Amino acid sequence: MFQELHFKLMTRIRQNREKMLATECTICPNIKLKLDKAVTASRNWQASWDGDRTYMVRQGTRSITVNLDRKTCDCRHWDLTGIPCPHAVSAIHDRRHQPIDYVSKYYSKDMYLKAYSQSISALRGEEFWEFTSACELLPPEMPTALRGRPKRLRRREEWEGGTQNKSQANMSQVPDVPDLQKYRGGKVMHCSLCKKPGHKKTTCPTRHDQQRNAQQGNDAQAENTYDQNTRVNKQSGTCRPKLPVRRPAAPGVVIKDPIPTPKTTPDLNDVLKKNKGKVSETSCTKRKDRPYWMTNCLRKKKP
């Protein structure tokens, strides 16, 4: 890469110097083109000398003042670029001078050749480089990314007060109390249960007592609510009936549980006699029209 840059710069300096030596103009070619455009635009302006130092250049209702001795114009184009503007060219023509004589000297051919007078010497390739006994040059160590959030504050010196953020500044204003817990900003911590400073709700010494009292209060409130509901129901007569209680039998009496009767499928002939022919095998040709007991009976008749 270094050899490529060296070769391009060496060629550029030589070509620019040869190009400027070949021109016959006293100023640079690009500046000459800009001056020609200003000369063409100056035809629409009319200049008039006040008899002292300045010229008044007019175009219709517009008027601009030009000072050729100081090389200034109200449009400030001549002041900033060093190239006469159309208003200045119109005043220069009124004085019967050449606009090229009022161009800044830094655009002249002599100044350009001075800038490119020095040339870059040619260099030999890498195979001709000499080896030295000095230690090998290593690239600089790249800093590794630090963990955590990047710092935004400048590291200040001790005489500037040192580097400290807002939380550290607040901590410096709060007196050091090692027995009390504090937030990051320096505020003293207060418990939300007992409202005392120096600890949180999780480390409050009265936490279990308050929880026990709160549970007892909830139980008492629930019991009072139940008693009130019971009293209201008794007064209104809408008490819930009591469930039957099975009392123990008298001595010498044995209570037997009822014997469950097995569920049997009725016989088809018995059902037909009982129903007096209302339901028969021929009347229910489709299986979906048959009753469930008829289907079971027919299944038993099949051998």
C-alpha cells in the first residue's frame, strides 16, 4: 500500500508541473475559465466612477459599489475567492484595465510552479531493503472492550475535584453512618412496616409479630362475619335445614341394609304379553326403531 501511494504522488507532481509549463497564460487554467465566465456576465452591468476610489455598478434598479484599490465588492465574491466578480470586471473595463491583473497572486503560474517544484525521489523495492539488528517493530496493542456500561464522564484530576457521579456527590454530602443502610443516592433507608430507618421490610425485627397480629385480626373478622350472618338468618327464618343424623339403634335391634335387587333383562314373550302386542318383531324392522330390551332379547334367542 505504501509503495502504491508513493508511485501515485510521484507521478501526479511530475504531470502537474509539466502541464503548467506547457501553458502560456499567467494564471492557472481553471481560474482562467472562471474569470471568462465573469467577463461574459459583466456585459449586463454598467459601471460609473465617483471620481475618488469606488465605482457604482448598476443593472436596472440594482446598484453595487466596487473598490478596485482594496479589491472589494458588496457581493463579497471577490473578497472570498480572490477572483473578480462580474461587478468588479465591469468596473475594471471602465478603467481600461485587464481583469487578469486583478486576480490574486496565489492563482498565478509562478506560485503554482513553486508548489510543485519539489519532486519525490524514486525508491527501490522490498527485495533491496537492508536488514538491521534492531528489535522488530510490532503493531500497537489494541485495547480490549471493558465489561459493563461505558463511562461518559471525563476522568478529572485531583485539583479539579476528582471524578464523581451524582450518586457519589450526594453520598459525600450525607454524613457517614455505618450502622444505617443507604440507597445508592445516599438516602437513608426506611422500613415500610415499622417506618424506622436503617433496614428494609425483609429484615425488619417486628415482621413476624406484625404478620401474626394481622392473621389473628383476619380470623377474628371472619368469625364476626359468620356470627352476623347466622344471626340474620335466624331472625329472618331462612336458616339452612339441618342434615338428618343417624342415631344409634336400641339394644337388641339389628339394622340390616336393604338387599339390592339384580337388574335383569325382561323376556321378549313376557313383554309382548304385557304390552298386548303393541311392540312386535315385525313392527320394528329397523334396528334403530327397536327398543333396547328387544335388541337384548333377540340377541339371546340366536343359537
